[in-house]
Amino acid sequence: MSEKRFSSILTASTLLTVLAFSVCFLLTTFLIGCAQPQPQPQPETPKETQKISEVQRSEEIPEMFSPSKPCSKCHNGLKDSFGNDVSIHSSWRNTMLANAAKDPYFLAKLTSEIEKFSGDSKIIERECAKCHTPMAAFQAKVDGEESALFTLLEKDNQYHELAVEGVSCTLCHQIENKRLGNEDSFSGNYSIDSSTFKPDRLIYGPFEPEMAELMRGVVGYLPKKGEQIEKAELCAICHTLYTPYFDEKGEFLGHFPEQTPYLEWLSSSYAKKVSCQSCHMPQTKGVRISKIPANPKFLPARSPFYIHEFAGGNVQILKLMGMNASATLDKLKSAVSVSLETEREGDKLVVKVRILNFAGHKFPTGFPSRRAWIYLKVVDGEGKTIFESGNYTANGRIIGEDEPFEKHHDVITSENEVQIYESVMVDSGGMVTSTLLRAAEYIKDNRILPEGADPNKMHSDTVPRGVDGDENFIGGSDTVTYTIADDGRARKVLVEVFYQPVSHRFLSDLSKTPTALVNEFLGNYGKMEKTTVVAVSEKILE
Ligand code: HEC
Ligand code: HEC
Ligand code: HEC
Ligand code: HEC
Ligand code: HEC
């Protein structure tokens, strides 16, 4: 099918009115023949699609992806039975997935990694492109083009429109049910059909559609049921990331487990029962998944409907990009709860702080700059502070935090000690590093385990580090005991759990490579609140 003919189908079909459609539907199941031009205002031409169609491509290579805009014509403006807007395109637009290529922290970090790398920077850019600009990277690869990330993002690059979309509709929904869960699917090695042309390309969804031809007629993709879309293994492709690491001369040494939420989930009690989708796509009911056809007879409402929310914990970067971070803030707060017990033992106040993890993986999880920590304060009757552990400065540094890193604690006896839940990376020489391409292993990983995880039986790339001897560091929780000198004045104990998506270690490491994008990011991030309160507990003492 020629590009030209496809474009004319596009324009003609978008003119469809509901009436015209209903009539046509009775006449024929295939729309192309009956979509006559209507006396209606010309709909906006999907510019992105046109631009992609202009790409010089050999006859044998199909155009695999589409920007999201043409999809929004039907999959936006959706309401559930409570009247809430659950539009697919607008929900997705507001996620980190949709912004994976524009994310200023990502772009700054990438330039920083390039600065520190002595090998060919294209190697790095191609690596990052697999997940942060996946549609552009994959199409370029199939086309036999150079796929360095900054090249793909250039305004006049033929893949620009796909690149800026980050992780978009036609990426997730075209992933085939192949190799899922296998190691060779990890690190962004999704399998997507590269030989079928539109309008025969398949878009996988959770249901067997009846109105498939309607969508095919307009965008050239045929929706079809694909059970993989509901599996955690689909998410595992990009959320299990083994990053190659190198020595200072740029010599390749091996692969490092940089992000492992899926492997953490596998060892939890959620595995096989509660998928990533169940937690990250909230369910609602009574949604007609497409605006067209408007007649509910042809497309009845669906329950459950999975909202494309994909909230995680990255409140700060969403805010920095001017996105709505409220779902993410709620998600983050749902991850943990904290409780405390107190006891007086002679001239000591003993406070046991228990923190529970409700997420389906470690807390925090994902990118290694995430960290959470416990703030504890004891005050007397006048509100004067007797003891304080874990306060922080405006630039996000935790007071009392040791260099190069604070070790894990089971018992805390001094204000200089603080419990920080984090992963700390070291290079092949054993030095603490924040450089992704130098990280060889973790020297510390005391992120709180998900419920049901047994530290001794976890996947070898996710075993906790530096927690030896702490018997209450178990699946789903950790307890820290604070032993505080007190002559009986203590009247109140306050505990807060804080979270930062960008730890101070990663921030100050960035400032060592002052590229233009690093300076821009640090300038803007510097003005922001870098810490979120995730959970709070308080106790008044007798
Ligand atoms: C002209 C309207 C229209 C456009 C444009 C459109 N779709 Fe659809 N789509 C539909 C309809 C109608 C269905 C439902 C078919 C059914 O369930 O009978 C559907 C179904 C789907 C499904 C399957 C859901 C399921 O399991 O039933 C997915 C996924 C999907 N569309 C994605 C997309 C993507 C991605 C794009 C953009 C490339 C797109 N759609 C563009 C109308 C459209
Ligand atoms: C990160 C991957 C991902 C991206 C990006 C994504 N989707 Fe989905 N989508 C899913 C998953 C997973 C489901 C199925 C959830 C379930 O039923 O378990 C789904 C479901 C759907 C459905 C069916 C809804 C239902 O509950 O029946 C439609 C339609 C759809 N997506 C369209 C889109 C469109 C349009 C876009 C782009 C604006 C998009 N998706 C972006 C993963 C994705
Ligand atoms: C093509 C790779 C890819 C696939 C497939 C994918 N993701 Fe992601 N995901 C990403 C990238 C890239 C980011 C954000 C990058 C950034 O922060 O710049 C992300 C971000 C997220 C976030 C937001 C995290 C935050 O920091 O707040 C959640 C939640 C998430 N993904 C869940 C899922 C789920 C659930 C699935 C499966 C249905 C899935 N993803 C499939 C690549 C992917
Ligand atoms: C039981 C519910 C639950 C399940 C199951 C679950 N998650 Fe999460 N996830 C959460 C919560 C709560 C958070 C927010 C806390 C955090 O950021 O760690 C989160 C955060 C995340 C983040 C963002 C971390 C960040 O840096 O902001 C990613 C990415 C993610 N999950 C991916 C996944 C993937 C992939 C799966 C499946 C293998 C999965 N999740 C399964 C509840 C869940
Ligand atoms: C296998 C997929 C994959 C590859 C390859 C990948 N990333 Fe990511 N990246 C992700 C996902 C998924 C997230 C979001 C995780 C989370 O929120 O915890 C992310 C998040 C990030 C973040 C944090 C962004 C934020 O807003 O907090 C940075 C920085 C980053 N990646 C840099 C890179 C660099 C540099 C490369 C190339 C060397 C790279 N990534 C390659 C999947 C990938």
C-alpha cells in the first residue's frame, strides 16, 4: 500500500460522522469505500503522521510507529460511570513515560555520562535511546540508520516526532508475545513486528475487539487481543535494566543490574497475583474506550477499565516539567506507613520505629538516585528538641550523613546516625560512584523489601547489601531502634519518612560535569523543594 493512498484514507475517514458511520456499518464492515467527504469543517491534519510518511524509506521497510495524536481523536474525551475523565491520551501525556525523552534530569545525566566516558559517545546514546526514545530508536535501527539519541531528538531529524513522544501508544501496544520474562527481553529488548505494512499492523489490547475495522480504517492499525498486554513481563522489558559498565579507559567490563523492580516483584508475595498493571493503572468501570462510534450499541461500556496513570514516585521531576504530580504524590504516600513504640528504660528512652512497605517491589525502587530516610525528633514539654536524627538542608543534604555513604543501622544511639534506605553503587575499583556506566556492584542496598520477599531466596541481582545481622530487616518491613538519653523530660516523639528522587550524591556528582544541560537542570532544580514527606507518626509521652 502506497503512502499516498494511506494518507487519503486518513483524511476521508476522520471526516466520519456518527450518523455516517452507523449507516456505513450496516452496509459494510469495511469503511474505506463508504467514507464520502461530508460538508464539515476540515479536521486538523495529523502533522506528525504526515511528516513520518515523508521519510525516505525503502519499499521493503514498513512505517512501524505512529505518534499519539491520531489515537487521541478517538481515545480521548472518555468518562467512567462516575463521570470522571479517564481519557487515555491525556492520562498518558501527564506521565514520566510520555516525557521520558524530554525529562531534564535524564538529559542532564546523559550529557554527564558522555563527559565522563572515554569511548565513543554514540554507544551511550544508542543504549539510552532503547527506552527513552524507543519508537525512534527502533524504527531507525530497522531503517539501518544511526540511532544516537541527541541526533534523533534534533528538530529536523526524520525521527524527531517519534523521538519526543518517549514511551508512547504504538510502542507498548505493538510489543509481541515473544521472549517475555526471558533475560534476553530485558534492558529494552522488546520484540516488535518489522515486516508488516499498514493497514495490517496489529495493536494488542486486553479484549477481542468487534469494531476493529473502524480503527484500522482511520489509523492503519488493527486492534487485536494480546494477553501479553496484561502481564508484568511486558513492563519487565524496560523495568529490568542491566547497564554495561566500563573501566576508566573505556574498556567494557560487564553488566550491572541498575534497575530491577520486576525481579524484586518476582520474589514478593505479589508475583503472579498482582501485576504491575493492577497497581500502576487504577481500575474504574463503565468506560466506552473510544469516542467513535458514538452509539453505545456498537461499542458498549467496559468494566474494568484500566486508567493510563502510570504514577510512581517522581513528584519532583513531574513538577519541574510543569506536569500534574498529584497522582504520583498519592502513589508515593501509599507506598509506606510508619509506626512507633516507646519505652522508658532508666535514663534512656527507647523508640522502636517500624516502617512497612506496601509497594510490589523494594521501596524505593527503580533509578538508583532514589532514596528514603527516617526523620525522628524528640521534644520536651516546651517543644524544645532533645534529640533529632535525619533533618536535611535546603540543598537536600541529610544532616549527619557520612561520606562516602551512611551505612545501614539496626540501632541508632546518636544524632549523627540516620537510617537511609538506598542503593549505593561502586565502580570496578570499589570506589563509590554515581556514574551509571562505571557502576559494577552495590556496596549498600537496604531498600525495604516487598512483602513476602526472603532476603536469602531473592534473585541474586536483588539481594540486600550491608544489612547483615539485622534480623528485623525482613520481607515487607524494617524496624529501627533509637536509644536516646533522657532524664524524663521527653514529652513527644515525631517520626517522618522522607523521599527524594534525586539524592544529594547524584546532584553533587552532576555538578562535576557542568554541561549546558546539567547547568540548566541544576539551576532549575536548585530552586525546588527536593524532598517529599511520605509518612508521619507521632506519640505523646506520659
Ligand atoms: C477512529 C477511532 C479510533 C482511532 C483514531 C484509534 N482507535 Fe483504537 N480503537 C477504536 C475502537 C472503536 C476500538 C474498540 C474496538 C472494540 O473493542 O470493538 C479501539 C481499540 C483499541 C485498542 C484495543 C483495546 C481492546 O483491548 O479492545 C487499542 C490498544 C487501541 N485501540 C489503540 C489505539 C492506538 C494506539 C491508536 C493510534 C495509533 C488508536 N487506537 C486509534 C477506535 C480508534
Ligand atoms: C506503558 C505501556 C503503555 C502505553 C505507553 C500505552 N498503553 Fe494503552 N494499555 C497498556 C496496558 C498494559 C493496557 C491494559 C491494561 C489491562 O487491561 O491490564 C492498556 C489498555 C489500553 C486500551 C484498552 C482499555 C481497556 O481497559 O479496555 C486502550 C484503548 C489503550 N490502551 C490505548 C492506548 C493509547 C491510545 C495510548 C497512547 C495515548 C496508550 N494506550 C499508551 C499499556 C500502555
Ligand atoms: C519501552 C520501555 C518501557 C516499557 C515497556 C514500560 N516502561 Fe515504564 N517507564 C519507562 C521509562 C523510560 C520511564 C521514565 C523515564 C524517566 O523518568 O525519564 C518509565 C516510567 C514509569 C513509571 C513512572 C516512574 C516514576 O518515576 O514516577 C511507572 C510507574 C512505570 N513506568 C510503569 C510501567 C508499567 C506498569 C509498565 C508495563 C505496563 C511499563 N512501565 C512499561 C520505560 C518503559
Ligand atoms: C502492590 C502494588 C504495586 C505493584 C504490584 C507494583 N508496584 Fe510499582 N510502585 C508501587 C508504589 C506504591 C510505588 C511508589 C513508591 C516508590 O516509588 O517506590 C511504585 C513505584 C514504582 C516505580 C517508580 C519508582 C520511582 O523511581 O519513582 C516504578 C518504575 C514501578 N513502581 C514499576 C513497577 C513494575 C515494573 C512493577 C511490576 C513488576 C510494579 N511496579 C509493581 C506499587 C506497586
Ligand atoms: C531498559 C530501559 C532503559 C535504558 C536502556 C535506559 N533507561 Fe533510564 N530509565 C529507565 C526507566 C524505566 C526509568 C524510570 C525509573 C524510575 O522512575 O525509577 C529511567 C530513569 C532514568 C533517569 C531518572 C530520571 C528521573 O526523572 O528521575 C535517568 C537520569 C536515566 N534514566 C538515565 C539514563 C541514561 C543516561 C541511559 C543510557 C546510559 C538510560 N537511562 C538508559 C529505563 C531505561
